[in-house]
Amino acid sequence: LAPSAPLAARHAVGSAPALTARGAGRPRAMSSASGSGGPVGWKSLAMMAVTGGGVLYFFERERTRRLDSVKAGPSAGKASLGGPFELRLANENGRRWDTSELRGGYALLYFGFTMCPDICPDELEKMAECVDIVNAKMSTSKDSLEKEKASRDAVGDERRLPLTPVFVSIDPERDTVKRVAEYVKEFHPNLLGLTGTVDACKRAAKQYRVYYHKTGDDDEKDYLVDHSIIMYLVDKNGEFVTFYGKNYEAKEMAEAIVEQMKRLG
């Protein structure tokens, strides 16, 4: 027999809580296996954090290493740059001169030409300022003075400075002894001026891998010389230490040279 309407209604109403108790409309409990009910669990987040932290650490360490290597300057080992050469010293009427006369003190070399309209004068003025700063700083302490005196005694030269500026001509066809002698006087009283034959100047430039090239007709006397704009630091033994490009200011270069001199002694 079909149940009466009131009885059916009572059954329908009474069945609803049973369906809810079985979970039809109830939120599902968190899974203990994954640690989260969402698409990314706590374990996954932890793995991502560990991996990301490791990658960041690696890149930071590599960045620090590269920065330290740049600050340290040239890498260890002897560079295939620099070496002895022989020219004429314009300051002393063109007498024969060689790089052994620089031993016992540091030297700063610049290769250029006297007919240079702007670059060489600017660089030589910067060199003069730099040399004065370095010599003043390296001659203030008692230890520095004693080392300087020992260097002078070793080479028998009372004029030895902590740092000697040197100008080397790459245009010997026009840079005569007389012209170079007058030229270097314009920049610094201790600036050595060197010139010589075409082959001798070429050998000197080759030792330091100096690039230079005449621009225009070689037969004309008003040509210019395109060349590298670099200053080379040489130690007390005549060995190349490092170089400084055009981007260095005088004070910045002086500080870098002082650090090198203190490091090498």
C-alpha cells in the first residue's frame, strides 16, 4: 500500500540529515598524505624554497667571486707584456739610454707623439698630476724614505723618485731629440723623453703591444698617428705590473698605483 502523504513527508524530512552526515554538503577533511588539500602541498612549498635558496646562493657567490677578481686586478702569473728596450734620452742631448736605468724605482710609461693635437697633452698632464700625488704619498713615511734611499744607493742615482714618468715617441721621423726635449719640459720636470730610430721605437712599442698607425699620406709632414691610449706601470725590477686606460682620472690612478707599490714593496 502507498504511504499516506503525511508519512511520506516525514520520511523525506528525516532523510536529509542522514545525507548531510554522509558528507554530501560537508567540506572534505585535509589529506594527511599530502599535507594540504590544495594543489600545492607544504612539502612542495618547502622543496621550492630550498631549491630557490640554493640557486640564489650560487649566483650571489659567483657574482661576489667575479667582483673580487676584478678588484684584485690582473691575474697571477707573469704577463707576456713589457720588456727591455734601448732608445735616446732627449733630456740629456740624446745619449744612449736603456730601461735598466729605471731599475730601483717604479716607472709609468706612455707612448705618444709630440705633434698630437689633444689626446697626448691631456694624458701627459694627467700623468704629471698622478706622479706628483704618488711621489708625495710614498715619500711621507719613514719606511718609504728608507726604501727610497736604499733604491737610490743600489743604482747610484740620488735623483731616483718612487715613480718616474716616461714618454716614448711612436713618431721618430718627426720627434727629434731636440723636439722631444722641449716637449717633455711642458708637462713635468722629471718626465723622461725617449726617441730614436724608426726601428728602435718600433721595438720599444712592440714590447708593450702598443698599437699605432699613421693616418693620411705618409709623404706629408702634417699626418696624425692613431694609437692606443694607455699608461704602463713597471716595477723596480723592470717588470710590467699593470696598465691604466684613458678612463682613469689622475687621483683614481694614483691611488691604484700606490696600492700596487705597497703590495709589491
